[in-house]
Amino acid sequence: LRLVESGGGLVQPGESLKLACAPRSYSLEIYAVGWFRQAPGKGREALGCISNYGDHVQYADSVKGRFAISRDDAANTVYLLLNNLKPDDTAVYYCAAQWVLGYGSGSLNESVYDEWGQGTQVTVSS
């Protein structure tokens, strides 16, 4: 895998975490990026995505208003800020990159993505 997530960990309910997604050896500038998660015993859930230009961000209804996606192309990194975390947010969080020619808005459909990271564990528990 050439895409790496980081920033996961164990937090208490109500706390925040900021996850990062960065490629090992290529530029993210030509990629739209999506964030997903998979809780134990459940299927993978789309959280949101950001365009390759960073001008369009889309969120799943389940996390809208609590999670925020941003990108810093100078740092070659896309971020997922998780606010007001709840025990139900416990999952492995994944980022995925979609190569785009020109402009790509990203998608909540996981099938469009070309590269996936290995995931980072987020555990929310008191």
C-alpha cells in the first residue's frame, strides 16, 4: 500500500482527533480523497470526500456537522477532523485516493477509488 493514515488512538467521549492521510511516494494534487470507516462486525461506511482542488467537500449525513475534511497540498496530506466523538465512532478509519484527470469532486462510492491505506484505529471509550 502506498497511502498511509495516521493519528488514530484511544479517546474519551466528547474529545476530538485529527487523522492524516498521506502517500508514501506520489503527489496527492491529482487525487480526490475519500474517508471511510469500518466498525467491528459492520460494513465499510463512507464518511466524506474532498475534491483534488480542495474546493468541494461532501459528507455523509451520519457525520455532517461533526467531522471535517481538509487538505494541505504543500504538506501533501489530507485530514479528517473528528469532533465530539462517541463510542459508536469506534472503528478503523481509511482514506482512499481517486486519480483524476483535470477535476474530480470525489465520491462517497468506494468503488471509484484507486488507492487505499491500511487504516488507523480510533477507539472512543470512557
